[in-house]
Amino acid sequence: MPNYCQITGAKAKTGNRIHRSGLAKKKGGIGRHVTKVVKRVFRPNLRKKRIFVPELNEWVKVTLTARALKTVDKNGAYNTLLEAGVIKAPKQPKKAEAAN
């Protein structure tokens, strides 16, 4: 399973955590001072789910964020997964052309 959302494409992002010391000015101190800046990772809220797609009559395993799960509920499983490229549209049988 991937470590990113298959619908929204959300993945881990890097950022900083700022360590501060001191007492705030409005609490009677001389202000807060930055003592250290540490790298950290912001991870998306990923869930592994089995979603039933009635149009295909099958279950699909996906890794998605909680926000994408709300999108599936709102727009429907088939439309959302098809637009994201997780599933492919079923092939339509070719119609026999009438010879006139």
C-alpha cells in the first residue's frame, strides 16, 4: 500500500518545530526567545479502506485521507475513484454496425 492518498495525492511534508524559552511580555517577562529549530514531518491522516463499487460489483482496496473519505461519501465511490485513476472504466462491447 502506498504512503500517500490515492485520491488527493496528499503525502508527508517537512517543516520546523520552533523551541522557545522565556516568559511572554504580557505576563511580565522580557519576551519569548527562539532557542532551537528542529526539523519535523507533517503526515497526512491516512486510512486503509475497502470500498464497494456497485457499478463494478466489486471491492477496491485504497489508501486515502479522512478528507478524501468524505469526498467519496459526497460524490460516490465510482466517480471519485475513476477520476483519481484508481479504477478503470469497464470496456463497452462494440455494437454491430448496420450495413445499409
